[in-house]
Amino acid sequence: MIPLFKVYMSKNAKAEVSKVLDSGFIGQGAKVDEFEKELEKNLWSGTVVTTNSGTAAEHLAFRLLKQPDVNQKQFDGVAFWDSKWPGIQPGDEALCTALTCTATNWPILANGIDIKWVDVDPNTCNIDLDDLERKITPKTKAIMVVHWGGYPVDLDRLKAIQSNTQRLYGFKPVVIEDCAHSFGSTYKGKRIGAYGDEVEPGNICTFSFQAIKHLTTGDGGCVTFPYEDQVKRAKLLRWYGIDRDDNRKDFRCESDIAEYGFKMHMNDINATIGIENLPFATGKILNTYMENAEFYNRELKDVPGVTLLENKSDRQSAYWIYTMKVERQSDFMAKMKECDIMVSRVHERNDIHSCVSQYRCHLPSLDKLVKEMICIPVGWWVTPEDRQYIVDCIKGGW
């Protein structure tokens, strides 16, 4: 069967990880520092904080949003977002999409923030910005967006919505971009994760380096922040609130901890895997995904029963998954199974789970989309012969 996902691992990773294992130090150390510097170069961002998962990165982001002024005086720099941003209080809400991995939305709940679901744009599978703007209230302190499959959300429109909210309510909701699908994607020539930083403070962006992502560290993630003081605080919170460099009375005993934190740091084993995989993720892997996707864009655009998603020229998807819409979805899936081609919707809609039943609302576009959308193999393991076979099977009908 042609798989939908497959783990990529550099041939050098095993040997380099062995060196770390033999070194006697496998926790957060020099390799984590090195990996963060390499990520900063790749993401065009000087504010990368690595974590042990993309979920942890989002949890850290919301923790900082909940308490924006904690320990503010010990850092240089400006306030968390701007001087008028009030921080998230009990009863405040985050607007978010239900079409994503639960890893996107569960950190919101874990931080005691209410979810308000926003419908999807059926042309992109991204959050519907019209519905988002309609649902903003004075309680909307955060907006969580996902670049589905790697296709960027309209970030300019999103900034306009923030500015309009400021005119209405006196503050801008903070935007968090879940970039788990979009390592290598660009919007108007700039990498996702860095857009807007040169003009004004950008968004908080989280990335996943889980096993089947373009870039894997085995498991891991990172978060980028608009301000340097947020980076300093996040690095404290990812490791119990302890300053690993300066907060020591002696070898193992720390000085006073002003704010408790978590165990969310990356270790040198995972960082080493990331260092070895990074050149391939940004080269061979990303290029192959894009080449295969462009082949599908050409070959499937006029196939009866198939509708391709939006593909604007001002943005470039990393195509972590290739999503399209098909008529008679269950029949299509059965046909692909007969052809030994693995397909899936990839993520179940989050709003159907009982743990978020209190937030349920009518999402008509999503109701229709989940009956049509399907993802086909597009990754680095899909050869030119494989992709032609996949196209031929689809053209053969179902």
C-alpha cells in the first residue's frame, strides 16, 4: 500500500545520537542551543524556544497570555502585546477552528480559557475569516488559526480584523498560528513563523516536530514570540521556572523560583535528530512534497467528481497533506483501498467530542466539508510512478 505518512530519518542521525548517548549528557544542553540557532536561521526569526512537543509549545503560549505581567520587571522590553492589552481573565474566550488535531485546542482548555468555534472556509479548509470577524466580542482575547495542510491563512486580512477589534474594544486579540502543517510554507515571500515581524510585532507561532512532520526530532516542537522578553520567560517556564544558567546556589539546588513552570523542554537526543534532519526537511523533503502536489494540481483539476482547493499565487503551501474534495466520499475511499492507496480525512473535527459539548454550535460549512474532503499520499516517498498510478486510479472513477 502507498502510505499516507512515513517517517524520514537522516542516515547520519543514528551515529550522531550515539555520540550524545556516549557523552554522559542527554538532557537539555549544547545540542538544544545549536538546534534553536539553526531554526532561527531557517524560520527567519530570532525568538525560537524549543519544547518537547508542539502541544507543549501552545500550552506555554497560553500560559504567558493568561498572566502577561508576571515577573515583567525582571525583563527588558515592552509589555506582552501592547500597553492596552488586558491579558486573559476567567470567562475570556479564544476563537478557533474545529478542523484540526486536538493538540491545537486542548491547551486552550488546559489553561481555563473558553473555546468559541469558528466555521471553516470550504475552499481552503482554513478558518473562515468572515465568520471569525462576526464572532469577535469583548471577551475574545486570542485567535487560534491553523494553516491546514500547509496552505497559509490570509494573514493580511487577519491583521485587519485585529485592528478593527482594537477600534471597537480598545485592544487587539493575540493571534496564535498553529504551524504544525506548514514548516516551509510562505506568505507573500516570507516564511510562516516570521511574517510581519519587520513591520510590527508578529504573531505567536507554534511548530510540531512529531514523527511524521516534514522535520522530525522524534517528537518535539517550538514556539516563536514577537518579543524577546517573552522568550526569556518561556525558557524559564519550560523547565520548572528555573533559570538553568543563573538560578543556582550549588550544583543541584536552585535559588528562589518566582513563577512555577513545567517540564516541557527539548533534550539533546531530540535536538540532534533535528539538526541532522533539518537540511533534508528544507531541501529534498519539502521540494518533493511540492513537486508531487503540483503534479496533482495539474492532473486532477478537470477530473469529474473532484474539486481542488484554493491555490493563490501570493502564498506557497508546504503540502504536509494534499487535501481535495470528492463526491461520494465513502465510495472514493473504498476504491482507493482496492488500489492499495491509503487515504484519510487525517483529523476528526474537535467539536464533536463530549469534553467540549458545552461549546457546540452550528458550523454549516464544516458539516458539509467533512463529507467531501479527503487526503491522498503526497510525501517524499511518493515516486513519479506512484503519483501517476494514484492519478490513474482516481481518473478511473469510483
